[in-house]
Amino acid sequence: MSYQDTNPRNEWPLWEIFIRGQHGMSHRHVGSLHAPDAEMAIKNARDVYTRRNEGVSIWVVEAEKITASSPSDKGPMYEPSQSKVYRHPTFFDIPDDVGAM
Amino acid sequence: MYAQMVKSENTDSGPELDAFQARIDAGEKIEPKDWMPAGYRKTLIRQISQHAHSEIVGQLPEGNWITRAPTLERKAILLAKVQDEAGHGLYLYCAAETLGVSRDELTEMLLDGRMKYSSIFNYPTLTWADIGAIGWLVDGAAIMNQVPLQRTSYGPYARAMVRICKEESFHQRQGYDIMMKMAQGSEAQKRMAQDALNRYWYPSLMMFGPSDKESVHSAQSMSWRIKINSNDELRQKFVDQTVPQAEYLGLTVPDENLRLDPETGHYKFSEPDWTEFFEVLNGNGPCNKERLEARNKAWDDGQWVRDGMMAHARKKAARAASAKVVAE
């Protein structure tokens, strides 16, 4: 099925927008917008999401291309790590005499 | 408010519903892919879109004065404000879209009158002081409603509201700044400021919607945490905050019954004319026709641009794909 068939209104596709707030930080998801292509998505993202100096870099990703985990998988996905407390440094008792570690 | 009299949907029942309500009661955020009752989804679509439509239609009364702002600085500021309103509309449409509707679908429902926008934008902006009054009163009233909505249960809506609230405070201050300038100006300017307050006071009170003490919809929306305070609560808060600001300007709130109740510390005030409110909501306000015509015209006139850009994007993608095949 072509895009036209699934999109009878000829609507611009949806893009998810990620912005690096300042140098040294990761890009963060800030929202989404519609644009005909990636180039326009960046231009629109600049107007919609950085009107007050919020960013130094923009990523745009077509929303359709994102694969997300399912909320119902939350248990099997994340519960196993709950029993592995030894992954955290605070699991180990180091005597004060040893000094900072 | 920007979303007035949003009807909430009755919903299914069962263990899933109980678990859902428990999540909300625990203060958890509901995210797009989570299970939610059909009524929650429908009510949210209605409420968020009405809010989005209000931001978009709200550009019209103020846009009216961009070319006639008294100084270049005022013009630049107003332009930035109106651009923010467009941005707010877009954040909200995107939040609504996570619920499974498309933005163009929502736009169509606004344009053919199936969906509403706030009653306040059906009043005309007759003088420059109206731009001050809108920023001060209308955006002030909007803030009252939007600040608590930052804690609403639906994640994308709450996050949109956080961005909006940050920007809304600039809007109210720019309005009050205009009012201060005019109230301290010539006699004619003072009269203009007073006239703007006279005309915008009651429509601003109407923004919160009629008393919802007995409304079933409000009760449902409140238990879903998509409505946080009652209309009356917010209206009272707005009056309490705004009256001293009017006094500072040396302007008179057009209400003979207005007085501070020393016992409660709250102002007593007259109710707006609710018949007028329902008339405006039903399409019979001073500017309803003009506003919808302007939105329809913008949509129709922009059709060739939207189509042209889509066609260009497809052509470019096809070229890039065939160039890749040749290279291989």
C-alpha cells in the first residue's frame, strides 16, 4: 500500500524532535511536528521549539520509524534488574579507614 | 477557559478501569501506549483540541494590531507573542495526536464548526488598549487554568502545558506593560485603557465557564485529573489577583458589587451574563463568523502550498532513491 492510500488527506508526516540544550548534554525529546521532509522538519523545529534559545542542535526522526517497547512488557523487561542490587556501588561496605573510594 | 464546557464521556467499567483509576490516584502519568478507557481518550481529545483551536483562533484578534502597533518595539513584541500562540497550538495538536487523531482531522472539525474554541476570541479588538487588556486579563485567566494542568494525568498534555506556562507569563506581562503605559498616559489614553477593561472584564470571567458545582462532567474529569480545579475556584482566584492590579493602574473594574469580604479575604463580584456566554458559544458572538471565515480562508489558500511541498518532498525522495540504485 502506498503512502497516498494510507494518507487520504495528503497530510504532512509527523516528526519527533530532539534538541541538545547546551554543549555537552544529550539530545532530549521535546515534542513533535508535521513537515513534508527532514529539511523542513528541522526548519519548523527551529521555529516551534527554539524560540527562546533552548538549543544548540536539532535531530528530527520520522515518527513512523521509531520502534517503542510495549508498556505491557514492563514486568519482564525491567523487573529482573531489581534483584541485582550488587550492581550498585552502595551494595559494598568499605571501612571508613580505607578512605574515599 | 480555553477549553470550556468540555463534555466528559461515560466510560466502561471493570478491573482494567480500577487499575487505571488507581494509577491516576497514585499520581502516575498515563502515556500514549498505555491502556486507557475510551471515555478518557475521547474527553481528552475534545479538551486538548479545543484548547489548541483556541490558541490558533486567538492569533486573529491580536494579529489585527500587528501592522498598527504604536512603535517598532511594540510591533516586534506583539509579533513574538502571536508566534508563541501558533506554537502553543502546535504543541497541543501534537499532544492530541498521540491519542489517535490526526491534526488535519482536528482542523477540519474546527473549520466546519464541529469543534469549538474559547468564547473570548469572538470579541473584537477595537483599540490598541485591547491588546493590553487581552495580555493582562485573557492570558492572566488562561494562566490560572494552565498552571494546575501541568500536573494533569496525561503525560503529553502535561508536558505541553509546562512549555506553554513558561511562555504565557511573558504574554501577561507584555499586556500589563501596555496597560501601565496607557494608564499613565494622556487623558485620551487613560479613557482607552478604561474602555478596554470595561469591555474585556466580563468576557474574561466567562472564560472559566459557568459554575460547575453540579456538573457530572466536571466530577468525572476531576477524578481523571484532566480538570484540577472547579470553574468557580479559578474564577475567584482570578478576581482576587486581578482587582489589585487594576487598582494599581488607577482603573475601575466595571462592577458596582465588587468589594473585598474582610471575613474571607476574597472579593465578592457580579456574575457575567451567562445568556451572552451561551450565545457566543453557539456562534452568535460579535466575531464568530469573521473568525471562522478567516480560518477557512487561510486553510483553503494554503492548500496548494501544502500539496506543493508534499509533491516536492516525494520527488526529492524518489530522485535520491534512483540515484542510489544507479550508484550501486
